[in-house]
Amino acid sequence: MQVFAGVNTIASYTGPFLITNFMNFLSGKNDDSSYLYGLILAFIFFSAKTVESLSQRQWYFGAQRIGIRIRAALMVLIYQKSLSIKYAGPSNGKITNIINVDVERMGDFCWYIHGIWLLPVQVFLALVILYRNLGIGPSYCSSVCHSCGDGGQHPTSQHARKPTLVSVITFGVCIVLGTPLTSGTVLSALATFRILQEPIYNLPELISMIAQTKVSVDRIQEFIREEGQKKMIPFHTFKSSSVAVEIETGEYAWETNDQNLKKPTIKIAEKMKIMKGYKVAVCGSVGSGKSSLLCSILGEIPRVSGAGIKVYGSKAYVPQSAWIQTGTVRENVLFGKEMKKGFYEDVLEGCALNRDIEMLVDGDLNVVGERGINLSGGQKQRIQLARAVYSDSDVYFLDDPFSAVDAHTGAHLFKASNMFLSFILFECLMHLLARKTVFYVTHQLEFLDASDLVLVMKDGRIVQSGKYEDLAADPNGELVRQMNAHRKSLDQVNPPQEDNTLTSTTHQKNQVEVTEEDFEEPVGNGKLSKRAHEEESETGRVKWHVYSTFVTSAYKGALVPIVLLCQIFFQGLQIGSNYWIAWATEEESRASREQLMGIFALMSGGSSIFMLGRAVFLSTIAIKTAQHLFSGMITSVFRAPISFFDSTPSSRILNRSSKDQSIVDTDIPYRLAGLAFALILLFSIIILMSQVAWQVFPLFLAILAISIWYQAYYITTARELARMVGIRKAPILHHFSESITGTGGYLWFESKCSPGLGDMEPMQR
């Protein structure tokens, strides 16, 4: 890429360097020059322009390819890091901001990186050409005018950098110093000014981009250096003994700094060994540290002191809040693992998902909405539990996944063997997980008798441990105290019983009927939509009404003719000023120096005025069009039915309102204007050249036909690739945001990086 950038720079200055020789040949000042000399110059011009064009395309292609690969590599790196980062690490918003801003900026910097060394080379070549044609004084004056932009974006500096003003000042200095001006030297200087203008004009943007990229690099490095879970979670293979978990004495705290550490979150005072196949129940009042104990065992909470906890074998974690990925029900259960039909059906039956799947239009291949928005809370919890069971891990951690069920209903369901919750717990704990070690947190004490060991938590400490029967027999124990408080709360919840037996019987019957009816049909949508709406993509050519709608969005297109007229007058005055100064300097008798500079300055000033008007009207059109389209989009989103949000990921909406809207704001108006301006310039050149030498007109037509054919060949592929990029990006950002949101339950599966990352591969191509 560096080679192409250097070749492009040298080739671009070949033309201005040889213009003087070519003009002298045409004017006959080199009498001893043959036609072969002129043909050689013409061939050099053609070759230089061809090399410049090809090298520029290769340069830009290489920069774009490297930028895409850098973005893809950084996104994968940050994605993997975000899955292994501890709970107390950066927020999801900060991580998403790194992806959307810093990673994009790193990729965009590839377009600017060569400007650091190219700018001095371009300035040196320009000064060499100006010194050769005009001498030291005008060359120094020109360099001073161009360097006015080095300090920043001050309006005075911007005007001083314009090639029109620079050329007027430079030629004025030539006249004052008595430097002879010929058509060759003038055209060479004007061509040099045009080439040098762009890198000088972009210098402040380059400096700003370097500073912003440095900030982005620092942010990414800071995030990569965050302490990850792997440092706190040693991997232990199976022991030959029957021990599944070894709990050593120690202290655990979310904040490990001495200033923030007042008391540990979890303190374990005695050693424990949990045997394989044990069902361990963790109970306690709200805020007693039940969930924190599981996090300590999993390694989520940093260890402050002690020998630590050893878990032998693989782990599966089911958090309180259900996390569902956008995808099919089957994908959420398998979670990247190989499909085993028999085991899969047993898991669905054990987690009571068969009836729900039968109601779906497409069965377990039905796509659920974002975050499972079109599933009920119970359905999401059962899918999450099925995912953990299907992982076939060695140790399971269930953090009260049925906490949404109130205590009174939960007690009733646990006792009724034909109800969902009892059925799920019995099947999962006693059948599917019969040989597995299970830690399950519960605030419903009725579930404790299904365990082999009960851990009673209070203020972050295990105050009692043992079998349920032994702990329940201790009248002074913490478990009995919590059970008494639990019964009192249930008595307050239960309505008073009527003395009338018939009334009481009717009430109980109605209560059971309502409860059974609640589980007769799943809560939520009776039938989910067959599939979430996939992002639509047009094929073929862009319809003309799309362009017309865009162009007429601002003031019904009234300003478009004004912009085109400004461009026509600007182009006419530009060509006229160049033609005038070339014609006037061809022979000294044609115009005095005062007339030469006066008319040139007048025409140059007029072109600047029309250029200013063009910029003002174009900016007005761009702003008004962007506001109109954004307002229409927001209105449509706010007025959309609920079903729209069930089937449309939020990342798609955000991508439309951020990335796509940014393109509409800053890119499309100026690209359309650039196309119109290029066509006007092309027709102006054809008219001018045909007037001077009409024989080139057929050649122009042939070249134009070839260019149109080539553009039609190229744009077919480019258009579809642009559409593909727009569609591919939203799912990747959605998957990233979705994954870091559910990291708590996502982290403890060996296949954690397999789902969704396949979408990153097309982004690297």
C-alpha cells in the first residue's frame, strides 16, 4: 500500500512538471524539437495519468481492506474479552461505545496513515515545480499561503488555502518581481496548486484524526488490560475421588481495594466437601448472600483471602433473570452443541417445553424475538433451564430461576405433582440431573426437602449446614426461625377461611381451577410469529423515484436548480480565468500586466462567490433533507404496532437512526452533488476541447461509451456489496450487545464463542 501511495504521488506531479515543455513545443519555442518529442510528451502524460489512476485505486482498495480487517479483528478481540471480564468491570454501555466509536475510528485511520509522510513529499515536489517555473520569490509566497492551514480551521486560513486566492497572490508577486509569465509556466503553476490544495486542506483533519486515534488506542488497551475471569477461575479436572466441589475458608468481595473494602461480601468460616451427585439447597432471607455465594464458587467475586474454592469438572449456571438469544428455540437450547435427538427430546420433556413447542407455528425452529420478548417469563426460564441441562455439565448452579412465582402459588405447585413447577423440579433434579451435582438457590423453604445438603445464609455467612431433617429439628436454629417467619408471611397472604363449609369448598375449588387454568395455556402469545421479520434488501437498480424523493425532500427540490446554476457559473469562470491567463501570457502585446491581473482576479473572485453560494445551498439541502427523513423515520417507529418490536431487533432500528442516518446527513447529498458537478465539468471540457480541436470529439464519445460500459459492469457488484454490508453489520452489533448483556449466564458454556461469531467472517473479506 505504501508503494502505491508513493507511485500515485509521483505520477500526479509528472503532468504539472512537463506542462511547460509541452506548451513550449506547441508554441514553437523549441524550434529544434521534432514531432517525435511531442508524441513522447503526450505518451508520458497518458502513462502518468493511467498509472496515477490505477495506483490510486489500488491504494484505496488496500486501505479499505486493511481497515475492514482491523475492525473485524478488534471486534472479535473485544467480544472475547467482554465474555471473560468480571462483573465489576466496564459497563455494557462503555463496551458498546468502544465497538461503535473506537474500533470504527481505528479502521478509518487506515485512510489517513499515509498522509503523515506523503504531505512533506508532496510539498517538496510542488516547490520544486514552482521554483523551476516561477523562481524563489513566488514559490516561497505560495508555500506561505498554503501553510496557513497548518494551524487549524480558522476561516481566514481556509480562504487563504483556496487555489484561486493562492494563484492570484502568486501571479501578483510574479508581476511585482518582474518574473516572466508564459502560458506554460502559468498552466504548470495552476495544475500544481490544484494538486497541492487537497493534502494541505486535509492537514488539520489528519492531525485531529491522529489525536482521536491515539485516544481510541488508549481506550482499547485499557479495556484489554482489564482483569478477566480466567485469572480468578482455575480449571480443575476430575479427581478420582467422589468430591465435586471443595470449599475452603476464605473471604470474597466485589471491591478488593482497601479503601472500599469495609467487610467482605461472602465469608466462609469452615471447609466443606460436596460429593458428586449431591443436591445442595442454598436458602436465606433477601440480601443474605445466596446469589453471591454461587458467584464466589463460580469465581465471579474476587477472593480477598483464603485458599479458594475448587470445582471439578464443567459448570452450568442458570441466573435469576432469563437470557434468551435472538434465534430459534432449538438454537437457544442447543447453544452451539451437536444435536442429539433422543437426549434433546428428553430435555424438552423434562423442562415441560413440549406443549409450548407444539403451539408454535414452526415448532422448535420458530424464531423468538429479541430478549425473548414474545415469550412469557415462565417459557424463558424453562428454555434457559433446558439449555443448562442439555449442556451436560458436571456441576449445575441454579440461582432461583423460579423466583417470579410467588410463595403461596409456589408452595401449592410444589405439592401438586401435575403442576408445572413441581414437574420441572422433579424431572430435572431427580431424573435428568440425578447423577449431577446441583446447587440451587431458593427462597421457598418448601423445596428444601428435595436436597441432600442445606446451606443457610445470613449476612453473607453460612450460619448452618446439614441435612434438612437435622436442621429442621433444631428449634433454635436459623432455618427454623426463617421457616416460622415464612409461615407467618403465608398466613398474612392467605385470605381468612369462612365457617361455611360450602363456601370454603367453593373457594378452594375456584382457587385450584384458576391455578390450573393459568397453566392450561402458556402466558404470552398463543402462537408466536413464524419467524422474525428479516431485514429487507432491494435487488437490482435503485429506482428513480428513490432519487427523486431524496432530491425533492428539501423545499420540493426548489434549490437544486440554483445549485446547478452556481456550479455552471463557477465552472465557466474557472475555465475562463485559466483560458484568459494562458491566452494573455502567450504574447506580451495582448494585455498589460494590470489588465492581466485585474481580469484574472475578477474572474477568480466571481468563481469563488459562486462556489460559496453552491456550498451554502448544498448544505441547506443536506440539512433539510436529513431532518425530513429522520423525522419520518422516528414518526414511523413511534407509531409502529407492538408486533413490529416483537420481530425487529433494536440494533436494526439503532443502525438505521445512527449509521444510515449519518450517511444520509454527510455522504449521499455530497456524492450526488459530486456526480452532477463532475458531469458539468466533463461537458465543459468536451465543449472547450471540441472548439479548439473538433477532431477529439469522436474520441470523447468513444471514451465516454467505454466508461459507461465499465461503470455499468462495476456498479452491479458494488451496489449489491454495499447492500450486503449494510445488512450484515446490524446482526453483528446486535449479537455483540446481546451477548454482553447475558454474560452472567453465557459465560459458563464451553461453546460460548461459537454462536454468532460466524457472521464476522464476511466482514473480513
